Amino acid sequence: MNTLKYRYKKFFKYFFLSIVSLVTLIAVFVPEDPAWIDCSDESDLYRYVNNGWKVDKVIKDYKGEYPRIWLSKIDRIKALNFGSRCYYLEGAELNFSQAINLIAAEKYGDVIERHVINGDEYVITQEVTYQELWKIIPGTNEKKSIKKAFSIERFAEECEMIGDKPLFIATIKEYYFSGGWAEPRHLTIFDLKGTKVGIAPDWEYVEQFCELY
């Protein structure tokens, strides 16, 4: 009887050790989700400030997800994203070469950016779970909705192999019919009528083939 108990104890001991070893191997060797990367941290902020960048705006809960700090230097603008991890389409930081409205919306529906493209004015508003691109109708100042997206990112003068121009790039988040959503894994390109004309895997691809404003 004692021999049988000893065998059972030995079996469960080795079984438990095997499970622990397997979990450890999975944690070590299985690659992390490539959709997520490291965010900016305090050292990045101090480095830019020491190089002459000015802090313009601190948003503690950007899009309800993570802190963001806006900085500017002459005609350049930079947004640093903070947190435990950042989605790769947004990255640790965003860089802009032209002035945009850095004033965060005080309430949903407020204009957060204004752009003039080919003489036409466009504005972006921040809503509860998405952003919306509008075209301002000359003479009346009424707004015409162009596109709703999780994030309206950048405008492009043109992109190779796409006949339509100008264009804008957006991050689209698709929602499951019974709740939840699929994290976006690419950028979507639209013409200024809101028609989808292409996709891109990341910003490096966009900057290679598109002429951004």
C-alpha cells in the first residue's frame, strides 16, 4: 500500500513539474504579438525637451486608452504615446510636418483638427468611439460627413498605383455583431469622397509610396 502511494506521489510530482516546464517554455519561446510594441517613456520625453521641443498638451486618457503628450519645435509636431504597450499602427510616437489643431476636444463632437486641401476645408471631430471627417460647404459653413473611422490619420497628395487624389489614411476598427471588435492590422486609404481605394500594412509602406501633406 505504501509503495502504491509513493508511486502516485512520484507520478503527480513529475506531472506537475512537466506542466510548469511547458508553461515556462511557451512564455520564453512563443513570440509576442507583433501588433503591439513598446511605447514612449520618460527618457524619450526628457530627450526631446532637452533638444528644444516644447510640451504643448498633455492628454491623460487619449481615446480612452493611453496617455499622449504633444510637443512642437518650429514647424514640426510630435505626439508621444505612453503606456505599457502601444498598437503598432500608432507606434511610440507620431510626427507631423505641418501645423494642426492641438487643442483636445473638450466634449464629444468638438473639432480636433482642421485641414485645407486644394482650397477646400476639412475638419475632424472626436466622437465617443470614433473620429469623423467632414467637408465644410463654402458659403454656408455647414458640414458634410465624409467618413467615420476609429482614427483619421493623415492626408496624402497622391499614392503610387492609386488613380484618385488627394487621399486620406484612416485606422478602421471593425466590430463583431454580438459585441467586441477586431484590432485593425492595416491602414485604409480613402479618396476625399470617403470611398475606399486601398490598404497599406504600416506607415513605412505609406511613406514609401505616398506623398503626404
